[in-house]
Amino acid sequence: MVGKNCVAIASDTRLGAQAMTVDMNFPKIFPMTDHTMIGLAGLATDVLTLRDQFKYKVKMYHLKEDRVMAPRTLAHVVSSTLYEKRFGPYFVEPIVAGLDPRTHEPFICCTDTIGCIDFAKDFVVVGNATENLYGMCEGLWEPNLEPEDLFETISQALLNAVDRNALAGWGAVVHVITPERVITRNLKARCD
């Protein structure tokens, strides 16, 4: 979700195989730079594989270019990485969220499993609670939210959406990225 000079990214913490819960504290959001994070929803093995690939590519970019990768550039790296495997795709839907390192302009986007980018000015959602999340985000999001208001909005949207989905939940983690710092908070949710 985009706010006023800030951006937030959130996920639940459940890892499951359909109705069977495997882990209750599985990370799905990973920092790529100081002001950019990537969220990966999908098959756990592909999440971990792509996390390592994207970290490697971001570090190599920093070494070659001698500058920090912008979120828009990371989105195109994610897209091309997924498109390379389009005939045997990774089962992952990534979200890139961050602030431009020079202008601090908020940026969010998501891709499908073969790398088609969906840019947005308000919010993007992926995962198995997508339908519920769209409804909650459309009802709660407002333009120019301050960091604390953005945290509250994304938290309420996520918690209310996963409460209506039996395959999601077991808590949540929310990251609010501002030009000064990243605020991370863990949320309690239903555990059934």
C-alpha cells in the first residue's frame, strides 16, 4: 500500500499444504535494499530460491553500478527472472515495494508467475486471500496516508481478509518503509 512519502508491505505468517499447517512463522517478505522489500507468495521452495537469487542480483548490481538498485529496477529484474522460466515457471507471485533512493517517491508493483508486471498507485495484492484483500483494501485505503495511518490501514485490511480465509493467517508482519527508517511490527491473529 502507498502512503504519503511512505509505503507498506504486509503478509501473514502461515505456511501450509492446503488445509494442513506446516509452519506458523514462515517469512514471506525480504529486504533487498535499505528502502526496498520484496514479498513472495507461493510455493515455499520457490520462495526461498528466488529470495536468494534476487539478493544475489541486487548485490551484483550494487558492485557493478556502484549505486543502490531502485525499486522500479528491481521490478524489472524480477520480471525478467520469472520470464526466463516461463515454460517451467516458479510458483511465486512477487510484490516489490519501496522508495526511490533519490526522490523517495513510493513505488509498488506485483507480477504474475511468468513476470507480467502490474504497476499501481494505491495497492496491490497477491496470494490465496486475494479476493478478500481487494475488497478490504478498496474499502479502507485513502490517498496520502501518514506512516501510522498506513500501518493501521494495511493491518486492518490484512487481518480482516485472512480472518475470512481458512488457508491464511496465524499472525502477520507489517513493514512500513519511510525515508528515515523501516518500521516492522508483528501482529497477532486467529490461530485455528
